[in-house]
Amino acid sequence: MTVETVKMSSKGQVVIPQNVREAINAGEGSIFAVITNNDSVILKKIKTPSKDELINDLKKIAVEATKRAKKLGIKEEDMSKLVEKSRRK
């Protein structure tokens, strides 16, 4: 665990020291969740998936959805009616 001291600017900004950024692999544009508890502030780096990871996840979802639809006897031509019915609810 790394401990550093930083000072807040008049705009409420603090700089994350370079060695801490390197330790957590945080670069420009990294996204953090800010969590508070009493007098503590925790920054949790949020991993954002790459384009390829998102595409792979969507492909897996599509394969699973196709399996479930086939098991339930739902055909592709039924989808428009099912979506319309769901939107009316």
C-alpha cells in the first residue's frame, strides 16, 4: 500500500501522485468512483471495457438469447410482435 500527502486546490482538485497512478495503471481519462465515509475519501478506479470486449460480450448475449428463444419456440419473425406487446405494458 502506498501513502502520499496531497493538497487540495481552491477548485477542490487534488493530484494523484505519479507513483500511485503507475501502481494502479491510471492514465489520462481514467474513470473513478468517489466513495466517502466519515472523514475518508476513497477513489476506486473503474475498468471500462475495450471495444473488442464489448463486442465479444454482446456476441455471447446474442448466442444465449438465440438458444433461449429456440427452446421457447420463438422465431425471428415473432420478435417484432413481442417487442410491440412489451412496449404497450
